[in-house]
Amino acid sequence: MEVEAVGIEEILADGADLVKMDIEGMEYEVVTHGRWNNVHNLIMEVHPRDGKRIGEIEKYLIDQGLKLEKRMDESKYGVGLCTIVAHRV
């Protein structure tokens, strides 16, 4: 079976009211290769390899015009991830 791969830029080209991402550790690579100026709301799980990656993702989203509403650190529950919720102001 063949499956066509589509890049994040193509997916976001027409904009989106809501993007929910759960991509198991590839968040940094995907987020920094997308243009988020047409996305109104974003919910994403981040699997931190280190705290620096989370900070870089947050800064990139802010630079793209999104306001971070919530960052839930679930590592204290033994899950080892955090959830970022953001929206366009």
C-alpha cells in the first residue's frame, strides 16, 4: 500500500480554526517548518527531550503571532510530556 506524505506547510496553506497535534517527539521539527499565521487555535502535546526544546517551540509560536494560554506539565504524573494550548489574539 502506498501512502502519500503531505508536509505541514501544505496542510496549513488554507488556514485552520483548530490544529491538534500529537506527533510523538517530532514537535520541534514540524512546528518550526510550518507557517502558523493562518491557524487560530492550537493544542499540542510536546514530548520534551530537554526543556530547551519546549522553550524554543513556545518562542516560535509566539513569534508566529499565537498567544500561549496554557502549558500543562504532565511529567510530574510520570507521563513525561506537556500540553501547549495557544490561540491567535
